[in-house]
Amino acid sequence: MKNRTASKAARGTLLAAAALLVAGTAPAQATAQHSGTWLYLTVTKGDARSSDTRGTFLLCDPPQGHGHAAQACAELAAVDGDIAALPPKDGYCPMLYAPVSAHARGQWNGRPVEYTETFANGCVMAGRTGSVFALDD
């Protein structure tokens, strides 16, 4: 009886490990289908422990997947995919601390892109990153 219980436990462990492996490869398979220019964008409201995260794929050939894909792709094309180089927009934002973290991971013309920045609030993020992280609209 001990061997049967051990055998069932081993099978359960193997099934769980296999499920994790399959789940871990799903994003890789999804991104492999979008070679060239694509970004997975996320915006997290609140502190690092917050679960209020939104995300989407931005594809730029042709623009799709993002609510403002055409505008975001045009803004990124102007800076060759370098999010940190986006020119800041003129405007005023409230001096309210409501942190928002923006993260982008992907490729721009086959070159890896990784970007993470935390802004004082959504207005500051929009003024600094334009349409790229405008995921709420």
C-alpha cells in the first residue's frame, strides 16, 4: 500500500511539473508568433504589492492589439522603439502621489526592448510616455 501511495504522489508531482512547464512556454509561443516588432505592455497602479495590473500586446506591423496602436506605434517609430527617448508632452499634472508602474518587454525591429519606470501618477506617466501605456482608454 505504501508503494501505491508513493506512486500516486510521484505521478501527481510529475503532472504538476508538466502543467507548469506547459504554462511557462505559452507566453514564449505567443511571442514567437509576433517576431520583429512587438511589445507586451503592463501598467500597475499602486505600490509594488498591488494586484491592479493591466496588460496588452502592442503589434506594429500592422498596428493592432492596443487601444491606441497606430498612435503608439508612430510615437515609438519616431524614437526607434526607445521608450525612454519619447519626448515629454507639455501640460500640467496634479501634485498627487498615486504611483503607477509601466513595464514593456519585447522587440523593436528584432532588437530586445526592456523598460520599467514608476511615475508619481497616471498623468505624469501619460505626459512622459504618450500613447504607449494608455491602456485604460
